[in-house]
Amino acid sequence: MMQYTIEIPDKFAAQLQARWTDVPRHLLERLALEAYRDDILSTREVQELLGLEDRFDVYALCNKYQIATYTLEDLQRDRETSRQLGL
């Protein structure tokens, strides 16, 4: 397993710790979701990386961090499908 280390000045570390009790977990979640948003990781890979039960837990995490899982491209594709079906 690869491990990364980052240095954060004490004054900022204290602020982060006051807001997020588990800073490493919070950072891992944010990293995984940014990779998901950038199409680097799939839903399944985020689930595996974070040890989540199922894809709905990934969606709940996206909701928690206000990361949209339904894109403009999804909407356009759904509109086109509806048009083709005559709806």
C-alpha cells in the first residue's frame, strides 16, 4: 500500500482538528470523491477504497460533501432518450 505524508503548519492543523475529529479520514474521503468527480475512480473503487458497504454509501458521501452525481451530460442523455421514446 502506498502512503503519502503531508505537512500542515500547526496553526492550520489545530483548526482542521477542531472542525474534523478524524482529519486523515476526512482527507481520504475528499481525495476519493475528487478522483470520482474527475472520472479517475469509479463508484466501486471509491466504495472499496473507503470501505463502504455499497454504492448508496458512496452517493450519500457525495451528498454530504455536495458533490453532484447527476451531471449535465446525464440530463442531456435522458432528455434525448425521452425524446426518442416520444415522451
